[in-house]
Amino acid sequence: MSNHAPLKAAGLTKRYGNRDVVSDVNLDLNPGEITALVGMSGAGKTTLLRLFAGMERPSHGRVLSGETQLSSPENLVPIEKRRIGLVFQDFALFPHLNVLKNIAFGLQHLPKEDRIKHAKRWTERLELSHREDAYPHHLSGGEQQRVAIARALAPAPVAILLDEPFSGLDPSMREHVRHVALSAIREANVPSLLVTHDASEALVHADKVAIIHEGRILQCDRPDVAYTQPNCLESARALGPIHTLAKSHLPEEWHAKTPDSETLHYRPEALRIDPNSKISLKLTRWRLAGALTEMTFQYHNSELFMTARPHRKLNIGDEVPVDLDPSLVFNFPDEQSDISVI
């Protein structure tokens, strides 16, 4: 493995007019790690990627590769001189070049024989050896994306930036392509940023999750920490469904194990069916959501929401024994009280 330096954003801000699209961002992308950047549309994800890549000049702050400054308001190392690999949703392959020549395109500094040998190593690593002579229009979407990632990695970049790279793929091929591609990126030991709107992709496949909201990084943690210990309501919402209610709308038996707050937020899997529970709730709605079932229960005048895999068939009107996992119930002391269901 090569020794790569972290790619860093230090106090990075990008302003358009009087609006900060990216605001005072500090984020380290470490070698061998995939950092997923998640947030709502318009949160600043793509702008931050463009600042890392050198497509935008920061209004304040710096981008550094190790101790080497790549961007500041005064100076900008051009994108073509940064040696940063870029992969986008649309693949952007050269239509007149076959797979092998697409991958070898960034290796012009090598003799032809070495270019081909090096490109072949990447076709093998990305499971493309049998498609080396194929042109882009003969490839599936998953094959095209693997070619794009191989082409980005072949020149030994100092980092790789991926903007929604798997979102356009059919679900049937997405998981395999993602596994092969991200495994290759980790093995290359380069700092990697994966911009995604898919919270499950970030949680399952990233080493760190950075949550951006209105241009600011709210939290950057291991996926399990970010999911189970969100530091604010916006962070919690970014990684999955959150429901909000007044603590008084929960069964009194649960009050002692929930946070001391008038308003609580919980993930739907915080509720679980437990035959040993002394609390039974009336099932009012349910719908199948893939491997899981989404259920709504009535408790006095409030509704409680659960996502689970029932071990028996349930019918509307059933009284179901339910317990609460307090580790997935949150309160955020600095927020304004808001007891509407989300």
C-alpha cells in the first residue's frame, strides 16, 4: 500500500452573494477510509465535493493534502494538477475507447506496454477482465461504473471523490457493484469521499458518516455512533425516520427509562414486539415494507410507530405486547419544543 496523506477541509466556506452554501467546514478524509457525506438536497454536499476537487475557489478557509495547500481564497491548484480521482453518477467514459483504453487514459506518463499491464491489473480487480475490448455502449450500467472507478484509481490519485456514484444503477446490480468498487477503493488506501442521499448506503458501507445541514457539518462519527447517538435532531433525521411526541403520550411504565424531557424523539425500531411486556398496544395500521413491516399502534389519544419483523401474523385491532428500547429514544436539550409527529 502507498502512504497517502489525509485530504482536509480547514474552515472551508463558499459564499454566493450573501449566502454561505458551505460554512466553516472542518473535515479530514483519512487514507483507507470511506467517508460518506449525507444531507438533504441543497445542504451543500456537491459544493463541498467541488471545493475538495478544485472546481470551486473557497471564500474562506483551505483545502490541504497533508501539509500541501491545494486551495485558499488567494490560490487554487488547478483540478488537473491535484491528482484527485473523480467519479460521478453519469460515468463520463470516452465512447470511442474500449474498457482497457478508458482505464489506461490517465497513464500517458508510462510506456505503452506498462500502461496496458497496469490497466489490466485494474480490470482484474474490478471484475472486468472479460470486457476489456468492449466499448461503453456495450456495457451495463454497473460495468460502466466499475470502469469509471478503475480509471479514477489507475493513476494512483492522492484521493478519490464520488458524487452519488451508485444511485443510477438498478437495485439488482447496485449491491454487488458497490461492494466491488468500494473494496477496491479501500485497498488503494486513498482518502475517499462518498456523497450520497441514501442513508442506508452511508450506514452500511462507510467508515465514517459526515452529516451536512445548511452548509455546516453537524456531526462526523462512525456510522453506529452517528445513528444511535445523534447530537441534534437534524443529524438524527439525516440517517433515518424519526418520530416526535410528548413524553406524556407514552405509557407511564416507560417514563423512567426515557430521557428527562417533555419532548422525545425515537426511531421506529425503538418499539419492539415482546411477549413478556406488560404493555399491550392496539394495532391500527400496518404495511409491508420489504423485509420489515411498518406498524401504527394506538395508545389513548396518541399514535406510536414501529418498524419490525413480526413473528406471527397480525391483524388490525390486535392487542400486541410491545416494549421500548431506550437506546433509540433521544432528547436534544437545545431544541425548541415541538411535539408534532414527524
